[in-house]
Amino acid sequence: MSFSKEEVAHYRLRRAKESFAEAEIMRENQRWQMVVNRLYYASFYAVSAYFVQQGLKAFTHAGLKSAFNKELVQAGKVSLAEGRLFNQLFSYRQDADYKDFVTFDEIEISELFPRVESLITLLESLLLSDLS
């Protein structure tokens, strides 16, 4: 079965929002490594949704991060702060998933929620404006 770019983009946006909701559940349970993981994936799916719609491909997480910085941050479609956020989430997720004895500060991680939600909203609006 084949899907259009628009179908895949909307699917990934839905995954972004689901991952964000999962992060909220993990926050309630103080599972900070999982919170970091889900916040990263929420932003990852939103970025990949935008790229699918644009016909851009990244085959690895590092490739997606690099493309994000080039195609969105350097192009001025997202702010430098949003670029730093995505890069920070990438780094945190790497640490959470692959390093031993990593801990995250509850306050610092909780402060990421509105920023990630804002990034998802921005990417969704960029995607939808390109569909018009």
C-alpha cells in the first residue's frame, strides 16, 4: 500500500502529539528518562512530518538533526532557540537511552514541555501553510 506525502505527514504529526501525551504521562510518574525520550520523539515526528511534506529525506536521527539545522534553523523558518531545543533533546535522548547512571533534573525537564509543544505547533503550521 502506498501513501501520499500528505498522509504520511499527517500520520507523523499525530505521532508527535501522541508522543507528547506519553511524555506527560511519564512526567506524572516521574520517569524522567522516558520523559526525555518521548519529548525527543514528539519533536522528531513533527520535524520528520515537515520534511516528508517537503520531499526531504533523512535516514538517521543525526541526519534529521543536521537537516533540521540546515533547512529550518539556517533558513530562518524556526528560531535559534528552537534549533537549540531540538539539538538539546537529541543529546538528552542519546544520554537517556545509551548511557548508564544518567539522571535528569525534574524542574529542567518539566520546563521543556511548553517549548516542545510550541515547536510542534510551529512545525504543524509550517506544514499546513505549505499545503495551502
